Amino acid sequence: MVPKLSITKLDAARRQMETAVQLYAADGEPVSIHTLTCATREVLSDVAKARGAGPQFIPDSGAEYIRPEKLKDARAIIREPQNFFKHAKDDPDGVLEFPPGATELLLFEACLSYQRLTGETRPWLVTFSIWITLQNPDLFRMPEHASSRLAQLAPAFLAKGRSGFFGEMIEVLRLGVR
């Protein structure tokens, strides 16, 4: 008999999120990455609300950034792929034009939310945050938890491509290079 695992909600979120990041790093299957990311976001959002931390994610936390009359549309844009990938009752023959790159922002938000809720800096999640930050310098600043040494090393790793970057950066973070 296989022993049971004792898993908290945050353990489940972390496991799903780290798996999503690992799939992403390996140029894995985008629907699976998105589905894991959305499941993670739901768990983190529920835990945050239960702890009184309030909304963690856009558009729930984005009222100051999104026009009130567009909030429903913003939620639909985020929820449409999530619902499409897990339900078929109303549209068993449906087709979705899915932009896989949209998952990156959702996963980035989840990484930051997990860190805020737990205080943990996990190598896969930090590496993903650094990757997204470096890929979008006009949109993001280097995360606070990334040391200046990592910020110096990261651009050299970018030349190695996504999987090379993740492999090298994970090793640097595990060794604790500062």
C-alpha cells in the first residue's frame, strides 16, 4: 500500500506552481502550464482571503489599474482559457484561440503571491521571476529578492536560451551565490 501524503493548501500550490515553472523552462506543453498556473492562483487567492490578505491577483486586486466598467471584461479574459481547459459541458466541440504567452504574467503573479504569503524564496520561482523580468525590461524591475550578483550573472545566462538559463540559474540559487 502506498502511504498517503499530508499536503497543505500552500504545499499543493507550491507543487503545482513549481511543476508549471519546470514545464515552462523545458518549453513544455502550454495548456498544462496554464491549467497548473490557474489552479495555483485559485488556491493562493483563497488562502490569502482566508488570512485577510485581500486579493492577490489582477483583476481582483487591480481595481486601481483597471477601469471599473472594464473589470468584468478583464476577468473574462483571464478566466476564459481556464474554464475552457477544465469544462466541456456547455461547448463540447468548442475551439479556443489561446495565446500561451498570457500565462507568463499569471505565473509571475502566482510566484510573487506565494512569496508574500509564505516568506519563502524557492529557486524555481525566483528563477522564473528573474527570467520574466529580464525578458520584459520595459515592464518589470528586477525582483527585490534577486541579489545584485544574480542580476549581473543573469544576462549571460540568457544567451543560453530558456532551458539553459533555468538550468544555470537554478544551480546558482541552490549554491547560494550572492
